[in-house]
Amino acid sequence: MNETAEIAVGLVAEIEDPGCREFQIGDGDWPFMGFVVHQAGQVYAYQNFCVHVGHQLNWMPDGFLSKDRSAILCASHGAQYEIDTGLCFRGPCVGKSLRPVDVEIRDGVIYVTGPTSM
Ligand code: FES
């Protein structure tokens, strides 16, 4: 079973609303890759792994949102996921969901807890 770890992603105030920031947990060959989304004052966190084909969602650093910033967008084939639930509502994997990551805000800092490898 994978070990888990908590890491600080950064200050909520540093991330645009809406906006995103990538994070990595673990530093081995297969670290756990994820991202947080800051939207309407809330923060959500997911694994950076599209449930369609199974690779990362973004091509640009911290670039996870659709053009109108209303959804999480996979850059490969255009799957769109709800920001607050991770549920795919458009594209090739409708009905499937991104893997959520435990996220907590303490003193304005975003902390995520997840496995240290994929
Ligand atoms: S890999 Fe994400 S939509 Fe195909």
C-alpha cells in the first residue's frame, strides 16, 4: 500500500479565482501528480489524470480550466469536468469522475494529502 504525505501547495490568495496550481507528492520515479482549483472562494483538489485515456489533463503549467473558466478541461480530447465534483459532463468520458484529493486550508495555506507515488 502506498504511503501518504501532506504537502503545502501555497497560499490561497496567490491563486487566481478561478485558477489552478499543480502539485506533486513524493519524489520517486512515479510521484503523485495533482492540482488544486480555486473557485468562488473554495478550493478543490484532484489527481492530474484524465479518466478517458489515463494521462495528465494539462499541456500548459497550471492550465486546467476551459476558456470561460467554468470547468476543468482535458487538453487531449476535450473532456470537461465539474470543478466542484470532478464529474465529467462533456466529452468522451461522461459520467466518470476525477480522483479527488484531500484538501484543507489552514491559516490561508492550502494543504493536500495523498499517496507519495502513482
Ligand atoms: S485523455 Fe482526456 S479527454 Fe481523452
